[in-house]
Amino acid sequence: MKIDRYEDLEVSTDSLEYKFISIGPKGEIVKVIQFKSTSVPDIFNLAFGNQAKNKDIDDLAVDDNKDRNKILATVVSAIYQFTKQFPENLVFFTGSTNERTRLYRMAITLNYDELTIDFEIFGILKDIDSFVNTPFQKGVDYFGFLIKRK
């Protein structure tokens, strides 16, 4: 993406965890991106948020550090790196709140043409007691998203 991003991504040796520092009026805040295996082979869940004192991820924190787009672009950069390292894996993500899921949908929509050069993007719809993935369409209210490197 052509949006400014944080360049200093600290990557774990197994390429499953990425850290960077958000810098803004609220100070420096450590952000963590983790790719965790799921019960479905080749699908990894993307977890993202502030690094908590106990080293866990706080995915409900609201910082208002005035760098939201830069943070989102940095998360996308980590997805590019992860899927370059593991091109056979798919990445699932959803927001920790409905508002954050909507934000992710808006970010995908705004950058769709550029993202689809390198990725297949699917929206996840919640059925009565299951989940269905469909090709991403602008304006649809998805439960989450699934992406695969082309």
C-alpha cells in the first residue's frame, strides 16, 4: 500500500510475531501482530493489539495516537511478509469489536485494487450455525476476512 507505515518491524525467528512502536501524542506504544495456527490446516488467525504488561495482546485498547492509517498499513506490511514466507497459508482476521471489523472492511475497500494484485480476498459471513466465505464485495457487512497470497 502507498500509505506511510512503520518501517522498523521486529520479526520473530519463526516469522509468526511482529512488533513495532506507534509514535504519537500519547507517546510510544508497542504494537504486536501475531499469526496463530487454527484448527483448520493452513489457516492462521491474525491477532493484533497493544502489548500488555504480561506480554499478551490487548486487542481492545483505544490509544487515539493519531496514526491509525499508519498502523493499519504496518499490519498489512506484516501480512505481506508472513504470506511471502508462507504462501500456502491463508490469514483470517476480524475486529475485536464490530466497529473495528467495519474499519477493516473500509480499509480493504479503499485499497482493494492494489491489494488484489497480490491477494485473493474473501469475506466471511456468519450463517445460522456456521460460517461461509465468499469473494469480497464492497459494502457487505462481513463477520471477518480471509486472504490468500496469489
